[in-house]
Amino acid sequence: MRQRVARNEKLPYNTTDTTITALDLSQNSFSEMAAEGICAGMKRNTAVQELHLSHNLLTARGVGSCV
């Protein structure tokens, strides 16, 4: 089941599927350093299939750390 949660919206407590497969971190003003940390953590994660980082303060270097 795919479920999107808007920014500042609480996750529903009645969900039985607790695996996050899509993570939308767009529009958060993340810098290069933040992106590198996020992407390093994502490399150990096997469940997330989509990571959205659009509209942040990233250059090719920050994005490159995620691929």
C-alpha cells in the first residue's frame, strides 16, 4: 500500500504496513552536507524505493552522493 503524507501531517496510527517505500524530502532547503548524510543512510536501507529531493539547495555533488 502506497500512502503519501503531507509535510507536518501525522502518520495514521491504524496502519498495518509500517514499511516506508517512498520518502519525499523535497522543499526542505537541504544543503550538500545534509544530502550526503541522508543518502549515506539510504544506502543501508533496502525498503525505500523512491527518494524525492527536488527543490532543495543541492548541486550535482549532493545529488551524486545518492546515486
